[in-house]
Amino acid sequence: MPLVLFQIQNLKTLPKFLINTLTIEAIRARLPECGIEVLTPDFQGSHAAMDIVLAASPDVLNHNTETVPRLYRQVRLGARYERSLDILAYAKQQRPEIPAKSGLMLGLGETMEEVHQVMRDLRASNVDILTLGQYLRPSLKHLPIIRHVTPDEFAELKRLGYEIGFKHVESGPLVRSSFHAADAVAPSNDGLQPLVLPERLNEGPASITGRTRDRGWK
């Protein structure tokens, strides 16, 4: 099954946010065989905003927690860890049949104990899919890499993820939010298939691409 991934805008750009939700409906109408994963912000805790996304019935609902609570002030300015957990738990409460997904970037100074706790918190919020990758510094203006997590550590985190109940775990230095996204919802799939969108779907202000790009670290 082909899978489209894209990022929904925050409430500060409400018209674009609404356009993106309409994009889901447009893809459903024109490409009913195509899966859709949406990457959302925390909507500043707005359940009403999340209801709009859920009403469009994406195949995967993704909101990244990004890091451990202790590092939120440095890594996620303006965000709150508890708010991210709440928006994920709310989505699963309202639409339990839609897989919920979240991810962390490691190497910013977190301890393994802190990562384990975040994993447990995400499972307690009924998150189904977990991605764990190495933070890579985009520029000198961004936060420095504190350390490189070893492949063995990533492998152990993957093992732990399945042990505590995640249905799908991607864990490795090069893993990003969209890494093997189709495999998470279709384990027998060989991966993302090439996707050609009808020309008219690319018209207008809504941008549709085969993969999303996660927001940079600020």
C-alpha cells in the first residue's frame, strides 16, 4: 500500500491547517488505495483541533515527543511534555482504531533511564508505533550533539519497546519519523511504493509530497 506522509500546520496558520485536513479528504477521494500518515503539532493542547484531524480518518496519527521532559526547555521551546502525552492519549481515546505514533531523537544529553520512562509514558498513552533516532546537528546555530548512541543501545531500545507493548518499533542511528513508515501499518509490505499523484492534487496552496520533513531543532 502506498503511503503519503505530510505535516499539518499549527493553529497559528489556521487556514493552512484546514487546507491540510481537506487534503486528506482529497487523497481519499482520488486515491482510495493510498494510506495517509499525518504529523501533527500539539495544537497547544486543543482537543477541538485534534478532532478536526481525526474526523478526516488518517491511517496513522503521528505526534513526536522529540526528547525527554528534562530537556524540553532547551529542545522544544514553547512545548510541554505533558501536553504531548495528553494529545496522543486523547487521539487514541477518541479513535482507538487509528494507530498513534511518536518518536524521539537521542544524543542531546538524555539518560537511558529517562528514555525508558518516556517509552513507558507513551505506552500508557496507548501509542502504538515508536521511532528512535540519533540527533544530527543541522547547523552551528542548533543544539550540539552530546553523544552518539551506539547501535547496540538502539537495538536494546527496540527490544524493550516490543517488550513493553509497542506494535512496531524503528530504532537506529539513521531512523527518522518517516523511516519505513509503511511497514508500521503493513508489516508484510516491502516498504513505500512509488506514488504518482494526479496533477490537479498538486494545485493550490496545499503541498503534497511522498514524504514529510520533520521540523528542524531550534
